[in-house]
Amino acid sequence: MTSTSVIQTDAVVIGAGPVGLFQVFQLGLLEIKAHVVDSLPHLGGQCMELYPDKPIYDIPGTPRTSGRELVASLLKQIEPFGATFHLGQEVSTLAPQTDGRFLVETSRGKRFLTKTIFIAAGVGAFQPRRLKIDGLDAFEHTQLFHHVTDPTWFAGKNLLIVGGDEPAMAWAARFAEAGPHQAGRVTLLHRREVLTASADAQARFRGLCDAGALQFRVGQVTGIEVEGGTLRAARITDVNGDTAPLPIDALLVLLGLSPKLGPLAHWGLDMERKQLVVDTEKFSTSIPGIFAVGDINTYPGKKKLILCGFHECALAAFGAAALIFPGEKIQLQYTTTSPRLHKLLGVESPVFD
């Protein structure tokens, strides 16, 4: 293992939801830089996946916000600390080293040698719900997709979207409308006639269907047709049991996400009911140097609230600092009055009479 093949760091945060982002902030105040890994292709975790625009009323000092606004505020707050994000990948292996550090590797081959690990994975790593069709997974990232990262890639292509909620309808409408990302033919397939979306999204979608810009079909994908190593068609079975091929260039499956513990269930950490057992002094797990904050942990009196996760981040950061800076006395300083923290945050120190 060479120094260029592995990223050496003081901290790796697993999870880029609100708690994981605030963990970056608390570490930054102690001059600990972090790398952040998340299985989703975007920041925000469960907040952005499940309720990006729903109101949240219990964030201290913020009478009302949304998941999207909260994530944006947290990202603004951590800007001074220069965290590096590694998205669309999960931590696949973790190996303790003889010097007390951990060798961490992701599903995309990123490797870290880190002194501490913070698991802020919420209820687990979100994995897309998949179609169980023989041979389909071979086309992952070439013709089969569960997220859209580059809309222009779909331009001019015959696209089948599978799903029945607002994200599926929104992408179907976007690809059907004129623009640099307009697909050749867009079909939305759902197992039943009823679609789940806001009135505005329904109206936009239905309008495009009425105009012939996109098609809506009721049924399920029950097979695929492959020619020369290329996915040529999806076999669709309708509500009457009739099956026919639909020629496609790309398949976008938007059936939602399912949280799974994934590899961390096999790292030898003490667990109760699929949650990591921690102390309440520094939120350390049963392995020194590995901390767990937010919904992934459990302890007497645990409440699954964002504000509780924020509290846990502060104590976990101080617990980690004792390992990262052995022998040093870690002083508690306040962002209100500390010139050192003001310098780290890039703000001017106030003058008090």
C-alpha cells in the first residue's frame, strides 16, 4: 500500500444527512478535517429523500424550515472547514490497523487510512429498490439507472421510467418537454392506474400525456430482450396478463429507496435491534475510535430527533479529539467569544465594552 493509493485523514464520516453534516462542523471547530461518504448521489440523506419540502418545526432557533432548507444551511455552515464528499458509494470494508487507525474502503474503490470514524448513517445506507429481472443488473450504469446524474445523457433516447410517485412523474415530464435533455420517446410504467403526486405535478404530467409527448402505461416489467450485449426491449405485462416488448434505449427505475445496514452489520460492533450501542459520554461504539451519532445508535432514553443527533455530534467530536491529539488538553471554547474559532470560521471577532 503506497501513500498515493490511500487517503490519510483524521476522520471519516459515514452519512451526509443533517447529523453527518453537523458532525463535520463540530469536528471543524476542533481543527479536525473530515472526509464524508454517502451511498446516495447527493447530500442530505433521509431529509432530502423523504421530506425535502415538508415543514420541520423542532430545529432550535428555527421556527420553521424544510429538509431542503436545513441541508442548505448546514452546508453553508460547514463551508469554512473544507470537507471532502464521496457520494454514490458506501463503505464496504473496515479493517483495524496495528497502529490504531482504520483502513476503510468504499464500493467504488476509494481507500482511507483514518484515526477515527463517525457513523451517521441514519437508519442505514439507502439502496434503490430494484426490479427482480434475470440479467437486468448487467446493464447497471450503462442502460439501467436508479438515479439521474446527467439528464442530457438521455437526450434522444427511447426511455422507460418505472415508478408511480412524484419523482418518477417529474422526471418523465422533464424528459418529455423540449430542451437539451429531451428524450426520444418517454414512457412511464406503473403497476396501477393511481399515481401519487401533488396536484401541480399531476396536471403537468397529464397535460403532456394528452399532448402525446409522453405515454403512461399500467403494468410491470417481467423480462428483457438483449441483442449483441445491448438491452433492446423491456417485456411489459399489463393488467390483463398480456405481455409485449417495448423497445428501449434506457431504463430508469424509480421505485424509492430502502434503508439497509449493509456491511457495517459485520464490523463486530455491539448492536441492539439493528442499532449501534454507544456510551453517552462521547458516543463511542464498542470499538474505540468508532463513534455513532443520530438514528443509527441506541442508548437508554434515546430519542430519534435531529436535535438529539446534533447534541451527540458535539460530544463525539470531543471524544475523537482525545484520540487524534493524544496528550493535549482539549479546551471547550465558545463561538461567541473565541478568537481562535472566529479565525477558523472566517468571521471578525466582536468587540465587547
